[in-house]
Amino acid sequence: MQVRDLISARVSLAPMAGITDYVLRSLVRENSRSALLTTEMISSEFLTQCKGGDIIERADNHSPISYQLSGHKPKMIADCAKYLEQYADMIDINMGCPVNKVVKGTDGCALMRNPDLAQEIVRTVKANISIPLSVKFRLGYTFDELNFVEFGEKMQEAGADFITVHGRTRSQMYGGKADWKMISKLKHNVDIPVFANGDVVSIETAVQCLEESEADGVAVGRGALGDVTLIGRIEKYLNQGVYLPPPTLEEKIETLKAHLKREVELRGEKVGVKFCRKFYPYYLNGFQGASRMRGEIVLIDSLNDVFKILDGILVR
């Protein structure tokens, strides 16, 4: 498929390490017909040593789906991309992760400080795969290094078919407000599609982001946590003009129960329940006693006991 076919929904699930796993991608797809899904970040070092595993699993209906790779060794990343081509519709290279352990290894956003190496990675991967290649990066490493326009031009020159830009610098991490207007500067300087990422948490913010960034679409990250319908609702609004309301508390709790059940099926009860604890703040909010409830439920390892507490919320 051509890249514009893969992004025709104008919305994607942004990659989030330890978050956008098989289960979350499945839940998003069940509420979205054709949005581009993206896996969690996959280390090329890890994949070289341990080919296979849960991190690369996909269902037939996950397509269109992009597999994101991290690393700084061009041939290694290219070999991993070639291996993943059997699963993926697109390969994405992570050049935006701000986490210390990633950038200290010269991966992620550290590559924005080494555009020559970044270009070599893109060229090498592009030469080894027959599917579209994308790159995800930020505005820059710091506010004094806002090189996203030049960096994006170099990525296009090296062969990237698609770009996603998070509207923050590495130094901001996930704090402050994403600057969507800045992304428009890149859009005016490249010919390949650009998606804007950062702070898209509703249909309204998606529309505002598109207006300010002039991007071809939006990538939704944390906004999809606790609301697996958001990407599908944005897709429907942008493409059909149909506005669907956010889920009710009752619907969110039912989705959380389904999320828990599937993670337990995938990982076993103890690990699955613990894995889902990171999602509780997103699902369980906006009602009286929510904070106290989260404090209680996060200590529970039994799926049945968690379900009892969740069911108790609904009968209050």
C-alpha cells in the first residue's frame, strides 16, 4: 500500500513504550475502521537477540499498522525492519523518545543532535524494505536547538515517506503545552505527509491541532488512554462529519474490565492485573471518590476482586 492509503483516516495511534501493546491496539481497532495503529517502541538491539515475542504480535484486523524501531546502528535497524516487514504495513523509526535511558544510548531524540547518522539510518532502512518508512521526532532537543524543519527536510531527502512531529522539545519531556503552530513550518518545507502529535485529547483538540499545524493528520497518544474510542471518534468526525460523544463512566468501566481480562489472558493474572495499573488513572476519574478508589484498587492482584470494586462504582 502507498503511504497515503495507510494514513487516509487522518488519525493514528501514537507509539507509547509499554502502552500500545497488542491489547490496546486491538481495543482501538475495534472502535476505528482504518486509523493507523503503531506498536510500542521496539529496541533493535532487543529484537536482534530475541526475534518474536508478544511485542510484535498482531491480529489480522490491526492493519494498517506501523512497527516502530529504536536504535542507532543503521544495519541493525535495517535488518530488524526487514524482519518486521512480514508483519508491518509501515516501519517507523523513533527519533523522538525523550527518556534518559534512551537518549543516553544515543537513540530516540538524541538522533536529532546527529542528523548525519539519522539520515544514514533512514537511507539504509529504506534500501532494505519495500513498504513505506516513517520517522517520528520532536521540535528539537532543547529550545536552543529547534532544528525540526531542517531535520525533517533531511529525513525526506534520505527517503522517509511520512513524518510525525511531537510539538515539544526533548527538554520539555511531556510537560508544558505542545506547540502545534510550530509544526506548520515543517509542513511548508516538505512534500511528504506530516502528522502532528501532542495534547490531542478530544475531537475538539484534534480539529484545533489540524488548523494550527496545517498537518495532514493527528497522532493520538495519551488521549487514547482510558478512552479507546477517541481515535475512532476523531476518524469519524474528520471523514464523515459525525460527532460521537465521549464514553460515559459506565462505558469506561466496562472497557477497563475488558482491558483487564485481555491482559490477563495474554500475560497471566498476576502480571496482567499489575500491567493494567498504569491505566487506572485514565479510566477512573471524574467522579466523587475517584482518587481514593484508585488508591485501593492499585493494591489488588486478583482479577475478580478488581471486578468487584469496579462493579461497586456503578451501583453507587
